[in-house]
Amino acid sequence: MTAKLTTLCRHVPPFNQSKKRLPVLALLSAVMLVPTYAQAALPTAIQAALSRADLTESDISIIVTPIGDKNASRLPAPIQVVDSSDVDSQSIPTTPSKNTTTDKNSSSQEATQNNNNHAASNPDQQSALITIEKRTIEQHEQKIHDYTDDPYTYQSVESIPTVVPDDQPAAANNDNSAVSTDKTSIKISFSPLLNHQPDVPRTPASTMKLVPSFIALDTLGADFVWYTRVYHTGIVIGDRLYGDLIIQGSGDPKMTHERLKELLYKVQASGIRHIDGDIIVDSAIFKNVSEDPAAFDNSPLRPYNASPDGFLVNFSTIGIKTYPSDNGQASLTYKPRLANYQLPDKINTRAAYCGQASYSLSPQWQAERLALNASLPESCGEHVFYVAYPNAKEFAAHVIAAKWQALGNTLSGKVISQETPYDAKKTSKSVHGLTAITISPLPMVSYPSLNLTQQIHDINHFSNNVMAEQVALSIGAYDKAELTQSTAINNNTSELTNNTVVNNQNTHKKADSLYQFGTPAGTNYSSALQTINQWWQTNLSTPPPYLTNGSGLCRDCTITAANLSELLTYAYGHPSFDAYVDSLGIAGVSGTIAAHSERLPDSAAIGRAWIKTGTLNNVTSMAGYVKGLSGQDYVVVGMINTDQALNPYTARPVLDAVLDWTAQR
């Protein structure tokens, strides 16, 4: 307002007579009524969406900013969603990816209306596009939702591929030149097309995942892997270990039950089939990170409430699959199985609508058994329910014991999961003879995780909370010096001998095993979030967001639209940008934004927007990238906070309108 008044006053000629002076109040009124309102007004389509949702402009923050050179886009090729019901109505010139099967009629399938309306002016119509039938997307989503009440956990646990081919063609550049990853060559506009309440701190929900996932890419690297190492005490004679087996957790976000089986098989392949001792799980890399799973929303059995852990197994979640029969009962199977814990194999059925596990099964974790306190609705049919176990360490112990036994091995002791490193001197059991021999100098198994690029795909595509927490904590645990040391260990282990004595850099004492220094010092939330805050202050100019965890499952954490916009702009010029943008859902196609086309069937953003969404009661948000029909790339952020109880349902169409408006540019 001051700036407008100053500018206007420069053009007002001075009056020598006081009675001819323009009244100050009238001048202020003139400035306030017309110019500011005109510039602050949101686009008509967004205003209309707000009105339909019974929301006001004060409830929303929006930033839409052009980014990059139109002739050198860094976004993936758009996806053209075609409607097979209108076959032969219009010829669509596309070049499908090599993984997309086509026939002689595929080139004549009509695109969705949003692409048809702009085909003549769309510069990427002649570039390499992926063509996917709308019914393919619908059938994929329907199959998953029919199979389970928790589609995102299912897709993470079982690594279910999306409908988008893995080898997408790169976006074509008009000058046919390669896009440089040098930040100085990226032409960026910092003048937003839309800039509405950008500095208002708001609860972001899951759009907060964009922060640790990118910072991990920058600090750890897209190819970073977590190494879970296995040592032993005592001595191996034949295929029997006289001592303890030690599993040293690394914070791997995705140690599914199948990958745990692979890890234990490698132990077996190294020559150990029988253990006369215990299996000790060392999860000390993360300290004091377990939380009450009921604290956030009193839903402790939902997988999104699982706590992180230094050795997290299968997201501390079990899948319960139902097989109804004709006798009023259903059979049950479990993935993974739990040793030394009773799981019912039958359940009665009832005539009812199939709902979430809390309604359909009413599960309760008791001391020694799982109780199912409801009869299964008959309409569930063959269905999978995912139920979180309340204690990550206990769950890991049950699963490890079950997997070890399933491989045909034996264990005389038990599985002990602890948040402190193994220390033979402090063990409560008496050790003597062969079992008293110190820990092995080298790991017998060093098991790599999926790389960071693969991990953040699950985090952002399927909004996996506990994986996001694992990555956020890992940012605090692994610094560059420790990464260098860890890499050297994995590269040079084979060159070391059993007589090697290594120097522990942390304590300046001699260590007789890599176990004592092969993993970084433990971290906690305070330390990890401080590292994230320091990164922000070093690399970006907006004030850092206020984080209390890494997933956005919080009410006290806040971020501004300006924060997210600056982060996404910075990421656009980063060498790991491809890994980042590929982790996002595609509007109307995949991920948590797949339903965009159902809510807004004619949206220009379908197949052209790469988005992370966020949803909590009273919170609806989205942030990511849009390729406009003009060929221009945009960073887009929208966040809505309101006290309305049905906000997630009524507000999402408002953000859909923002995406559509942006894609039309």
C-alpha cells in the first residue's frame, strides 16, 4: 500500500492553495479500492472453486511460478490419456513408449478433451509422448482398491508397479540439445504468475515429505544405499555357530519381509544353519524415536502411524488375507508370519459392508496372540487388510525368528532387539568357552538396501510416512565424512584380513572389529531436524519451515507456500532432479493425485502435472511441477487450512482448479 501511494503521489501535481489539496483520505481510498483489489484477485476459476467449497481467499496460499527455459524443459514427457470409447473419432499423432503396446487403431484413439482443445497450440504434441488408455488407469486403481483397504501400503510392501512405464521418454527439446544439469545454465523466472498469501505459515500435511526427500538427494546422493551388516561372536564349526549372531541396523527405510528373507538367506549361505546363542538386533543408529501410535489420531493399528526404527521390518505391518468359504467362515493367511505369537487361521463371517480393518476385523494385539473381535463382512471376499504392530522392535524379533525357522535353520536362544550396540562385557548371560570369543572382525554379510531414488519414489508416490521418517533421520545420521568412510568399508572389506586392527576415529581407541566403527553415530529427531534446518539456511533464502518430524503427520509443524516454491525451484536445477520429479504422482494417472481426472475430467493438467499431495482433517495441500500447454514449466504450490471438518473432501477440487489453470498457460 505504501509503495502504491508513493508511486501515485509522484504523479499528483503540487497545489499551492491548501483548499485545493486532494484530501488524504480520498487519495487512500482511491488506492485501496481499485488497484490493490485488481492485483490481489484470484483467477475466476479458482474463485468459483473456493465458493463451491464454502471457503474464502484467506484459507488458501498459492504460488505459481514459471521456471526454466521453454525450449529446454527438465520435466518428463507428458502422458496422453485417451478415451477408448471414442475410437476413430480423431487422429492423435503420438509416439508411444516402447513399453506401451499398440495396434493399427491406437493412433486414432481420441485424447481426453483437455488435450484436444489445445492440440494445435501444443508444442509437445509432436514430441515423444506416452499414451495410456483411461480405462487402463481405472482398472488398475479399481483392482488395487478391491484387493485391499490400504492401497498405498500394499503398493509399497509388495512393490506393485504403476501404470506408467519405467523407461519414460525424456521431454523433447525444440533445439534437440541435451539439457545441462549445471544450475547456471537453467533460465529461471522468479516472477510468479500467481502469488497469494505466500508467507503465511500453514500445516502442510504430506507435502512436507518434499523437504527431507530432496535434502536426502542433495546430501546423500541419488544412488545412496543403507548397508545392514551381520557379525557374530564365538566361532563357527561346520554349519553351527557357537555364539551370537548380530544384525546391525542401518536405518533402511524398506526392509520388507521378503528382503529380510534374502538377508537371512545370505547368512545361511555363508555357512551358518544353527545358532547356539541369540540373534541380537542392534538398532542404535536411531535413538528414542519410537512414539505412541495412538497419539496422533487414536488409530494405532493404521500403518501410517508406525514409528521409525534403526531396524524397521516391513513398516511394522502385517498383511491379513481373507479367503471366504461357504460355511459361514473365512480362512486367514499372514504376511509376514510371526514366530512365538498366535495368529488365528479362521474367522466367522457376517452380512455387512466391507470396511477398514478396524471395522471388518476389529483386531487387537494381545500379549501372546492376535484377537479378531469382529466377524468378517461377506462382501470383503478375497481381501487384504494391513494392520500395524505397536512396537517396531518386538515385531522385528517375531519376524526374524519366523524367517530363520522357515529357511530350515535352528536357534537355541531368542531374538533380542535393542537400541544399544552389542557389548559382550555387559551381556546378562554367562559366556564361556567358544562363545566367549570376541566379535568377528569383518561382517559376514553386508546387505545393501534399495537405493535412495527407489526409496523416495515410495515416499512421495504412495505417501509412505514411516519411510519418510527413516530418510529424515538418516540425513542426521549420515554426513559426507561418514559416507566416505562407509563406502571405503564396503569397497575394501575383502582386502582386510582377520588380523586387521582398525582405528576408531570417534574414540581414538583401537577397535578389533568393523562393528565398532562401521556405522555412523546414532541420531535422534532433534539432531536430524537441526541438520535439515542448517541445510535450509545454507542453501535457500526463505526462513526455514518448522518441522517436528519428516512425514508431515503433525499438527504443530508449519511451512509456507514460499518455502515449498523455493525448494522446488532449487530442485529443478539440481543434478538429481530426475529422481525427484519421478517420485511424484502424475495428475489423473498415478500416485495420490490419480483421482484428479475423476474430480475434473476435462482438466488440462491430466498427464501434465507431477504432484505431491497432503491431506489431514482440515488440511489439504499439493505442490510440484506442471508443464503448461505452451511448453512452459511451472512450479505450483497450494495449501488450504480451515476449521471446516470436511475440508479434505470439499477443498481438493479447489487445488484441482489451480492445476488446471496452470496447465492451460
